Amino acid sequence: MKGISNIIFAVVVVILLIVAAIGFYEYSTISGKYSALQSSYSSLSSLSSSYMNLSNQYMSLQSKYSQLSKNYTALEAMYNTLLTYLKGNESLLSMYQTLYMEAEHNISELEAQLQSAKTTSGKEGAALDVVMLFYDGIAIENPNDVTPFLAPNFTATIEGVPFPGTYSLSSFNSTWLSDFFSTYETVYFYTTALPTVTALGNNTYEITDVVQYFVAPTNDPVYLQVFNASNTIIVQYIHGVPYITSLMWKGNEVPPSTVIAGYPSQHMLQSNQVLEEYLYEINALGAEFPPNVIATYFSPSATLIINGTLPPGLKAGTYQGLSNIENFFSTWDSYFIFVLEYLQNLLPNGTAVPPTVQINLSPSGANATLTVNDTVIFGFVNQGQPGFPAIYDMHAIVTTYFVYNSTSSMWQIVKQVWNVQMVPIASDTVYYPLGPATFIVNSESTVTVNATKGAVIADGNIIVTIEPGTYAYNTMTNQTLSLYNFSVITFSMEGVYAPPNTSYTPLYAFAFAINGQITPAWELVTATKAPSPAITIVLGATDTWTSWTWFGGTFNGTVYVGGSYKFADHWIYGDGVIANIQFFKPVIWIFEASQTPVGQPPMPTSVSVSPVYGMNPVVAYTYQINGTEGGVVFAGNIITIIKPGSYIVNTTSNVTLKTYNFSIIYYQLNNLPNAPNGQTPILGFAYAINGQVTTKLYSTQPWITVVITSDSQSTTMWTWLSSGYVFKDPIIIGNGIVVNLTFFRPVPWILTMPAITSTSTTTSTTTSSSTTTSSTIGYWE
């Protein structure tokens, strides 16, 4: 307190002394001038006026001096007052001085803490900066922007993608960075969230983050890849400088659509591009653009292969190189005056779907395969060209192979293969036929029938059985044949619509032919001229199938032209199979598809079956049968037709069943002896009614039994009861088919074949004969 008072007092004294000194100095100066002037006045009276002026100045200065003297006195009084005040408040000043010193100390401590915080935060930030610069250097794709941030003892463990492995500083630079920079040409990165920085010590920090790199391969720039990496990075200060000492990278590739909402699939983008180029080519063919325009997307060394049948003005073959391909397109332009086309893929059931594109994207390059299994082209021949005037309907299966050319930034066709088939125009303009209904032969199978033996024949999915005792009778000539050729023929159709008053869809047609003739003038009859219908089974048919009878046209052996629908046919339905037992005239039947079921197949059910007559069951297939409607049961390799009106009679109770469960049971063969003729059992089966295999039940209609085997020649069928083989059953043998028409009791039967002693090879033809074996039918109670 006393020190402050002394300072104030000294300041006041100094001020007063300065003022006084200035005043005395001015006074002394002026006084000197006055003496000089007075001396001059004495010598020079002419200077009296100057003296007066100086005198006035002197008086003015003297007045100022007086004022300064007064000010000094006032200041001295103020000083004394202030000194008195300060002496009365020494305790208050002492308190403020203490508070000041405490505040000064606190400020010093805060400055120290702030400096420490600045030092720590700076290290964390610098460590994170190094990591971000490391990531950025990878995106810049220059090792000089990456390696400066890596410590000499740097190690990296890369899991997943890209380029997994364990690396040192040297190998990371020479291998991982080199592979990355040479593989990808465009790189972007970002972190999905703020990185986490954890101090592991004064000079070591751990940075964890998730970083995503968007990369475009140099050899396949259309393949945008996204690497999603979860990383743990250790940064250590070495000589005061932060370096990355360890990298743990766990990467996986995700599609761009995963990280960019709404971004389409890479494969979809390129698939559309490939399809667009093919559509460009087809459109150019239709528009008959110049050849170089049609071939815009063909590579200079491309290959165009044209297979199949073409109109006379075009030549199938291999066209190698762009110039030859353009020559083919030039011929195309000259040959046709007008071209229509469309393309589609057809499923086996005839449903049209878009073409398929297979895209292969990889960092090493991209390729694609476009398959269009039905490119339809209508070509109108130009005047003066071969075949004029004509319209050709060509269906081509076209497979196009593309490779992405990164230099020209486009997909290029390197190979294209056409497999061309010419078809009648009416097959495409089905509702606008250019002529009468036409049936074109697709397939034909023929067998020579001996009326006493019957026959069985198959063509595709159609199996037809001619019963023994069936003759061919011509109603026009009254001629009866006991030996004749019987054919099953399938047709494709042109200009055939749905039957009258229906919404059916015609599928395909088939016909019987007798001695090559399709006409209702022929009939299949018994010896008494009664109809003897062929038994027709169609595999693969559903409950929405039916057929209509068609005749009235003419047949030249390859094409049936004309005719019309006559009436609907009645079929017996099973699961995946239908049967007809009414067809006895060689006419055409057209399969029709309905939108709703036409028939009701038997419903599957289950019953318990037991060993019988010393045979153990392996498996049983059971269906609910309405005896009035009948049904078809297809189980394993056995097809059984239960005719309408097949009721079951119990000979013990004399009860007749109109609905019942019908089973086909397969038995083990390992305990069966050879048949009486020495043949080996190959199949054991039985029918069961409500689970019963017994001679005490019988059907009012015989069951039609068809067994499909790998080899049916020389087979025999035997009835088996408690005593073993009872007698041989009559069968009709076809190619891989055995038919019995006499079974009416639910008992076991054994199919046998000669023991195999050697291997032989046979050659079959479309014409074959059938063999029927027979014996006396036994009855039992």
C-alpha cells in the first residue's frame, strides 16, 4: 500500500517540477531578451516599439506563470487529499492485491492445461490425418502419395477383397499397391461414419473405421465395384512424426445398389446395353440400312455363322471378318424389298418370354452371351431376285457373343451364330391362314397287324393297342383285311382354330391310318363287323386336355389338307395321363387345352397292404375309383385303365361296389422261383380292392394293363396264387411295352424273361410286328 502511495506522490511532484521548470525557463529566456532589448533601446531609440512588444510578451508570460503557480498549488492539495484517502483504505487494497495474485495463479494453471490439451489433441488429429492421407493416396493411385505415411516396420493384413494376404512395407508397395493401381483406373472413397481414435499410449493411437472404395477396373470400366472395408490402423509417433505401423483390412464387395439407393444392378445395366445392340442390328436388318450400319457393333475380326435352310438368294456359311459380314448384309438388302421381324424366347410350353442375357463382369474384362431362341423374320423377296414373288418366314435361334472394348467404350460382337429354319407363314399368322386348314406330319410309327394277334404301337407320348380279333374293314369297298398296316401319326397345324362355341386352344393333332389312308371309310371291327376300338393312351396330358374329331380333308402322305371339326371326344383321366377306348375309325383328333379342368382324375389315398401268397409288398399306390366313370391309374411303370361301368362284385357276400379303393402293389422277387418255362421273374405286382388281394372279388369289366419295360421281347406273364405259378396270361408285346386285356380279379401276376446269357445288339425300324401269346383262361372261386 505504501509503495503505491509513494509512486503517486512522485508522479505529482514530477509533474509540478516540469511545469515550474518550463515556466522559469520561459521567464529566464524572456528576461534575457528584455535586457538585450533594453540595452539595444539605449543604443537604438528606433527600437522602442520593439521593446514595447517584448514588454507586452513579458507581461503575458508573467500572467501564464502566475496561472501555473496556482495550478501547482491546487495539484499539491489534491495530492494531499489522495494520500489521505489511500492511507484510509490500505486494507481494501491489500485484499484486492491478494485476489489479483490468486487470479494470476489460476490463469497460469489454465494456460498450462490448455497447452497440454493442445498437444494431445494435435497428436490425435495428426494420427487421423495420416490415415486419411493414406486412404486418399490409394484413391490418387500413386505410391508416392501412400508410402510416406507408412513406418519402416509397417505390416498389413488384408482379408477378403481386394488382393488378400499379409504384407510388409516392401511387398505392400510392390504387390498390393501395384496390383490395385494397375487393376483399377477410377477410384473414389469415403468413410461410412466418423472414425474412432483411441490413444494406446503417449505416442500410439488406434484408428477404427469403415471405408468404402468405388472402383472401375481398367480392363472393364463398366464394372463398377464397391469395396466395403472394416479397418483397424495403428499410428505411432516416431521421432515426433506420426506413421502407420499396422493395417488390418477386412473387405467385402457389395453391389452399388446396396450403398446407393435406387442404383440399378451393374449386370442389369450391361444386359440392357447388350440387348440394345442386338435390337439395333435386327432393326437395321428390317429397315435394310447400309451394310456398315447393320454391322455397327461387330468387331473387325468378328465371325458370323449362318446355319440351316435359307431362301434361295441367301447362302449359309461362315463369314469371317467385318468385310465378309457386311457383304452378307449387302446381299440381304438386295434380296429383300421389305422385312418384318420380332424376337422372343419360347419356353417348351410355347410361352414367349424376353431374350436371356448372361453378363460376366470381372476386373480382367467383360463378356456377354445373348440368346434369342426365336428371332422371327418375314422377308418379302425383291423383284428380279431368285424365288420372286415370295414371302419367307424364317425362325432363327441366334446366339451372340460380346466382349467389352474399353478402348472404344462399347460392347462389340465377336461371334454370332444363326440357326435358321423356314416355316410356313400360316404357323405364325395362325388366325389369318392363307389357305385351308393344314396338318403337317411331325412323326409316324407303323406296325403290321395280324388280326388274330393284335398289336401295340407307340409314337412319341401316344400308345395304341389293337385288340386280338380286330380287322380292317373298308365300308366303301366292303373289303375286310386280316393283315394290314396300322399307323399312328402326329401333326403340327396351320389355320386350325378352336372348336365351335369353345374357348379351347388347339395344341397338336394325331391320327390313325390304315394302309396309309386317313379316312372314315375304314373301320376297326370284329369278325362280325362290330366296332373294335383301339385303346389309346396319351402320356403327359393333364385334366385340362381333351380332343375333337376332325375329318373331311385329303392326305397325301405328308400333309393333310382341309376338313372340319365333327364332335367332341370322351377321355378317361388319370394323373398325367388320359385314355380313350372309343376310336375305331382312322381320322384326325385334335388335342385342345381348356382353361379349366375337363375331367377328374382319381384321387390318391392310402390303405394297408399285407404279404399275400408268400410275397412281401414293397410299395403300394392307391386311388379312389368311381366305377361309373372309371379312371386311369399310372403307378411306377404300370398304367391301368379302369373302364366306365367297372364295378366290384364280392362272390362271398354278393355285394357290388360302385366306389372303391384300387391299388397297384409291387412285390419283392428275391423269394420267387423261376417260371414253369424257366424264365426269370422281373416284375411282381397285384391289384387290390380296398386293400384286399383275393380271388373272391372281380370286376364287371376287365382292366386294361400296360407295363412299360426296357426289354419286352420274349416276356411272359403268369398268374400267381398260393400254389405259385398257376397259368400263363395272354399278353400283347410291343417295343418296350407289354399289354394284358383280360385281368379282372385282384390277384398277383409275375412278368418273366429268359435268363440273360449273352449280349446282343438289335436294330429297329419304324415298321415292326407285334406278338401275342395266349393260353386258356382259368377261373377260380
